[in-house]
Amino acid sequence: MTDIPQDRPEVCDYTDQEPVVDRLRQLILSRELRPGERIVQSELAEQLGVSRTPIREALHKLDSDGLVRLSPHKGATVADHSTAELEDIYSIRIAIEGYGAFLAAQNITGQDLARLEGLVEQMKEVFDQGDRWRLLEVNRKFYEVLYAIAGRPRLYDLIMKHLDLADMYRQMAFAIDHYYGHTISDHEELLATFRQHDPEGAQRLTRVQLEQTLRSLLTFLEETG
């Protein structure tokens, strides 16, 4: 495993108080640990100033999150990814989530809107606490509720499948400060289209926001490639 370099793109810092899994997640998402790189647990434990037990536990968690690959023969390696896969997943998300937002804006009730507004308020609280990974969980819940409002079960399943396929890239996006910083405002803009019952506006904004996310991720991968 290589030493962790200091001159990296602007991503969030971690502190000694953060769980080891979050510290290791950040090293992967910032690409300080490179895709395909073998993770030597003893070296990583020494660098982070912890025992091997929390390192081992963190690796199992990150394996389930798709950020690490565990092999009985090769040990742990950082999961690989490609711009082709990123573009493929997001091109599909742009199409189906745009349509899902269109339908949701047509169907949304006052009760639905209140639930989405409550989730955005929860996101604000988590954002103020600086917990990026908890915010990502609440963010996913927002989309679960939103696309259920569309009333198309097969479309919902397809959207959630591709949201999960994009999970590694969504985590990467939340590790980029300038993207993470406007997460709340993006959701507030989207809520405004639902308050206005504006299907075309909801579809257009959803597509634009996902296209911006894709561009941010492609730029990040290019700069750190």
C-alpha cells in the first residue's frame, strides 16, 4: 500500500474521533487509496493509529457497500470503477428519474409534500452536523418516498435498482465538497416544483441536477486519474 499523498483534490477531512469505517471510506472516495490497490491491514492500522480489529470490521462494511473487494486469496483491494460504467448508469438515471419526477409532480398530495418536506428538514439537521454518510441515507429515503408517489411500481423498482447501482458514485459525490455543499438547495429547488404541481419543471430540474452530478464526477475522476 502506498503512502497517503497530501496534494489531493478538495474533499472532506476526517478527525481522530470519526469511526474507522468513515475514515477508510474517505480515503477510498478521495482516491488516496487507488482503485485496484491492495489494502494491507497492518500498514493501514499503523497509519490510522488503530488496531487491526476495527480495520477488519471496516473492510467488511465497505465490502458490503461496494467500495472494497474481499477475497480469501488476495485479501482486500479497493473496488475498481470506470467512467464508462458511470456514464452508463447516470444516462439511465437521467431518463427514468426525470420521468419519475414528472409523474410524482402530477400525483403529489399535500400529505406527500409534507413528508418530503420533513425529510428535507431532516437532511438539513444532518448536514449541519456534518455527517455526510448519514445524509446520504436520508437522501435515499427522500428518493424512495418521491418515486413511490409516481404510482408506477415497475418504474419505481427500476429507479431504485439504478440508485443502488450508483451507490459508490453517490458516495464519491458526497465526498466532494462543492457537490456536498449544494445538496440541500438542490432538494429545496425540487420541492418548489412539486408545490407548484409543475411536472415539466420537476422533470427538467431532475435531469439537470443529475447531469450536473455526472459532470462533477467525471471531472473528479479525470483530475484524480
